Amino acid sequence: MSDISSPTSRTGTWTRASGDMPRAVLVLAALVAALAPLGLNEYWRFVASMMLIYTLVTLGFNILLGYLGQLAFANVAFFGVGAYAATIAMNGGLNFIPGILVGGIGGGIAGFLVGIPALRIRNYQLAIVTLATGELLRWLYIHGGSITQGSSGLEVPPMTLAGLQITTEIGKYWVFLAFTILCLAVTRNLLRSSVGRAIVSVRESEAISLGLGMHAAGFRILAFVWSGALVGVAGGMYACLLGRITPESFGLTQLLVHFSMVMVGGLGSFVGSIFGALLLTAIPETLRNFPGLEEIVFSLLLILVLRFVPEGIGGFLGARISGLRDRFFGGKP
Amino acid sequence: MFAQLVASGLVQGSIYAVIALGMTVLFRSTGVVHFGYGAFFMAGAFAVYVFSQVVGMAFVLAFLAAVAVLVLVGMAFERVLVRPIVHGPHVTVAMMTVAMSYLLTGVARFFWGQEVLRMPPIVDVPPIFVGSIVLTAQDLLIIAGCMALVVAFFLFFARTKLGKLMQAASQVPRGAALVGINVPGFHMAMWGVVAGIAAVAGTLVAPVTMLYPDMGAHLLIKAFAAMTFGGFGNLGGAVLGGLLIGLAEQLAGFYISTALIDIFAYLVIIVVLIVLPNGILGKKEATRV
């Protein structure tokens, strides 16, 4: 039987960051992200906010799947915990900004709790335990009594900033953009620090990492906590955007969407996570009114990417544009 | 009441067992974990429905046609989608099977919408009473059909030359290829066979659960849980795991809380795997560094 100890490990040379994206390009990208939705209608501004949410979701998932190389499918659990924690905190009177942060803390704690058994369980066993965790949590939301209000879900209070209620889609979008840019910046720096290198070295060979004196278990847990926190923040944003959360938003379908975004974007690719989220949020939205067609187009796109560009959008672009190259993304899988 | 619960637990469990067995057989022979297997099951049930209710074929003919279609679908998937990427990372192949599942579910939803389709029972006889237990003919058919498939597979792998060849092809593909075994051909054949099993299971279950595009998804997790519970890649473990999960669900649902019926399997899995990471029948694997 072939080696399944590291499902995402790649051989090949690690690419050095031959040229970082110039700061001007990053500022320009942020400006475009801030101003582009002004040219869209209300509905597409809402979709643009969803894109931000899914960007964090995908990046968080990618930390576990791509950077740590673990088949951990608890992403939708982190997302749900973040959304419920943020909503419960906001219903308790907290403003939405600390509320979303509570979502991140909740997701981080969930990540910690899932990370502990993941030290012992690997591969497909980990996959099923994490899938089961997601389903278990969804069951808890349904049977949570007055705390989660069962299948009808929880109402989320409106977002207010300095006494003013944010009602427009563009206002919400800008708030989410601020959160997203902050999370992206911190994550990018974390992944490029010695911590990020340690996480990738645990993926490549746990034995060698241990031999070099790294605390492999600690870095594993850290990756889980960070992944959970990012996805938890996204969950809090999701609750604020929709105004109501229900258990069925955190089921298997949601997980498949997250998984597809990571794969289309490229395992272990930072920019790929962003592109994957943008693309796979936009495409289904245009087909929402045709039952079944959405899934067909979605799956065909996935099949084409997996078949012809298995390294994902991130890997494809990184091979051509040096500024988009990921330091820890080996050549072809 | 206990006997009745055990009986219905066994009916439910034998469905899990067959699906888990199909996934295990595919994993053992090709090394691929098929996350789209629930969709094959769904497609099998829909194919029987289309052939018998829409086209109007006799049931036996419709059943055979559905199995044949699924075998072809399984082989086509292997040839067109899996073979070109099978040497890539495992997670890419796993994702490809997920994409397959999406595609089949989408096709079913596109043509038959969200409505739940009714499938008439295969045999129309009144329920059978054994002491205090009530069993419908459909229940008995499910148990008998599933057990027949299980026995057939055990004999195939343990006793036939072809079964041994398949095991060789999965354990050392390169060595098997060197002694003249057509490894890709075997893989394609196995995809066909397990798709056929899914069609049989779908046919047996459809009259009980009725037909809807998402009917495979939850079954898939239960089956996945069953195979992990029993020990990943262990044929006997998959069957035992399936039966135990079916039983546990029914008993917990009655004696503890009906709300637990959906979730008990997951609780068991989480606890068992944290205590025994290799499942109840699994052997500890040594990792070569």
C-alpha cells in the first residue's frame, strides 16, 4: 500500500521567495478590493462580502490541509462554532467587533480541542473523526435548547459602529474587508516566520523535525488553533452578514464547498486560497436559480482543475509570476 | 422490544456493511478512498427507478440494466478521471471522487428536482411475524442480499486466483506489473465491480428510504465510520463495523433518546478512535522512517 502518512507532501525543491510582491502592489490590491464593489449592485456587494468570508475560511482550511498536511475536515465545525459563539456574544450585548473576535476565540478553542486527538490519530482515521465532530456539533445546534434555538436558528443583532447602525451592504463589506486584511496580514507573517517553516517541516518529515529539536506536537496544535481562529472569525462575519444562522448552514455541503476552494486554489498556497475562494463563490451565485446545474458546473470545474492543473490556481500562477510564488510550495505535485 | 430493535438494527447495519465493504474493496485493491461512493449508491437507485418506472421495464430487467449502467459508469470514471492523476497526492484523488459525487448528485437534482420519488417494493408480500418481531419481506431481502454480497466478496478475495491477483496488484503494483498483471486494467475492473455493488445496495434500499439526490451523502459517512471503526482496509472489520453501528443506533435511539439515533454512530467513532486509533480489528501499523 502506498504511503499515506502525508497526503499532501510533495517532493521537489522548495522555492525561495525570489521576489516578494512589492508593497505598492499590495496597497493597490487593497485599494481595488475596497473600491471595486462600488461599481456593483447591492446583491453583488453581498456576494463580495461572502468572498471575503470564504477567503478566510479557505486560508484557515489550507493551513491544515496544505501547510500541515493533515486530512482534518473539522473546518465546518470551526466555522459553525465561530458563528454561534459570535452570535451568542452579540445577543448578550457585545458590539459586533469584539463579537467577531469572540468567534475567532471560539474557533481557536475548537481547533485546540480537535488538535489534541489529531496528535494520536492520523490519515483517514483523522478524517472520519473530524467529519464526525462537525456532524456532532450540528446536532448540538439543533438540540441545544434555548441557547441555540434548534433548527430555526439564532437571530443576529444589527451591526452598529459608534452608535450608528450599518445597514448598507457596502458598509458591511468595508468592515469585513478590514477584518480580512488584518487576518491575511497576520497569517502571511506567521506562515513566513520560523513558526510557518516549522509547520511545513512537520508536514515534510515529523521525524526530522523532532531530530532537529522542534516541538512537533506543539506546532501541530498551533496550526490547529490558528486554523480554527481564522475560520472562527469568518464564522462571526458570516453571522453578521446574514443576520440569522441556522444549523443547516454548517453541514456537509458547506464542508464540500470549503474543500473545493482549497483544492482549486492550490494546497499550501496563500494566494491560491484567495483566488479559489473568489472564483468558487462567484460561479455558483450566477447559477443559483437552476437546481442541479450549480452542482454540475461546480463539479466539472473541479474535475478540470484536478485533472489538468492539480497544483491549483496558486501553483499555476506561482510558477509564472515570481511575486505570487509561495515559499513552501514545492514544484509539481 | 429488544429483539425487534436488534432486527431493525441488523437491517440498517447490513446496508452500512455493504457500502463499507464496497469502499474497503476499492481501497484494498486500488488504494483509493472513494468519497463519492454514496453517490454511486444513489445513482444505482435512480437507475433502477428510471428503467422500471419511466422506461417501464420489468423489475428484474431494470435491475440488471441499472447494474450494467453503474458498472460502466464506474469503469469510465476510473479510466477518464482517476487514472491520469492516480500518482499525485492522495488528497487530489480523494477530491476527484468528491467531484464525481457532486456531478452525479447534480445530474440527479437537475432531472428529478428536489422531490422525493417513491419506489414500489420489490416483492409484495405481507410482513412476517417471528415471535414478537415484525419483519417486512423487504427487510429480509436487504439482509439476505447484503449478506450474499459479503460472502461472495470474502470467497472472491480468499479463494479465487483473480482475487489473489487483485491483492497482489494493490500491494506491490510495480511487482505485479512486472510479472505480467495488467494493473490499470484490474483497477478499472474493480471500479466497475464496486459501482455494481452500489447499484445492488441502492436497489435493495430504495423502496424503504425512497429516492432523493442526497440519499447517498449520509450513508457515505456512516459507511466511512463503519470501515474506520472496524479497522481501515479490513474487509471483516467493515462488515462488523457496519452491523455494530446499525445496532448501536437503534438501541441508543430507543433506550436513551430518539434524538440520538442520528448521532450515536459519530459519538461511538470519536470515542473508539481516540482509544483505539486503528479500529477494533485493525493491526498497529509500523511506520518506516
